[in-house]
Amino acid sequence: MTSLRKDWDTYFMDIAFMVSTRSRCPRRHVGTVLVQGKKLLGTAYNGAPMGVQDCSEAGCMIVEEFEPAIAGSASTEMIKKQRCIRTIHAEQNLLLFTDRVDREGSVVYVTDQPCWTCANMLANSGIVEIVYYRPYSKDDGKVTSLMEQRGLLFRQLDNYVPPADTEVQDGS
Ligand SMILES: [Zn+2]
Ligand SMILES: [Zn+2]
């Protein structure tokens, strides 16, 4: 009989997805956990600062930016993209709520591939590995290159299925 016991990658990514459901931004739910050895040392999701109205109360704070239609391609075609900037990104909240000593040599599991700013901060945070599930193509090229230069393990989880009802449905 095959074991139904989850491997550690699945176990911690499942927790990251559960954590992401705490987010009150309707556009994006991101969850992340800090793991040292096999120990869970912190959790965080994207959200407005404490005591400040969040997206569900005040609406998203939308900015529009032009960016390449196809990230990393040589094409110069630009498209307008909308992004909510009300929330602190999950990875940055994780750094705000964990201690440096707990991060040294640790692994970060995150539901989404980190954006450039988060990746840059994680690269200087003491952690040695980042595991993500959903790709974020906009910053993929420069983030991957940064991780290589910094010597951090950076991998997308394959053959993984998030727990039921933990993903934002499009258009909500
Ligand atoms: Zn929002
Ligand atoms: Zn980010």
C-alpha cells in the first residue's frame, strides 16, 4: 500500500496556501512560510499594515504601468498592466515578522514566484533556498539571474496541486 503521507515540500507549500487565504486583497492571495530544518518559524501573507484599512474595506489601490507584453522577450511591444499596491508583499511581511537568527540557513516556501523587490530582499535575508509554485513571468529573468549570482537554491514545485479552495478565482 502506498503511503498517503505528504512529503515535506507538499506539507510546507500546503501551509503557505492555507496562509494565503488570510489575504484580503481580491486580486492576489500570496502566502509564505519560513522553515528551518523541518521547523516552521514564521508565516505571512500580503496585506495592508496593521490598523490600516485593507483592500476589502477601502478597495484595491491600483496603479497602471506599461510593461513588455512578453516578459524577457526582445519584442518592444508594451501593454498596460494594473497592480494593487495597497498591500505589503507576503515575503516582505515575513521578513518584518521573523528574526535574522531564524532566517540564517532557512528555506522560504511561497505560493508565487517572488517579484524583483522581494527576491532582492530575500537574497540579503540569510535564507538559502526559495521554493515557489505559481510562476511570475514579469520578473523571472532578473530574479533567476540574481539567485544564481547569490548562490541561492531557487526552484518551482512540480507535480503539486494546491489544497482545495485556496486559490483566488479569476475575476473575483
Ligand atoms: Zn488589493
Ligand atoms: Zn513581492
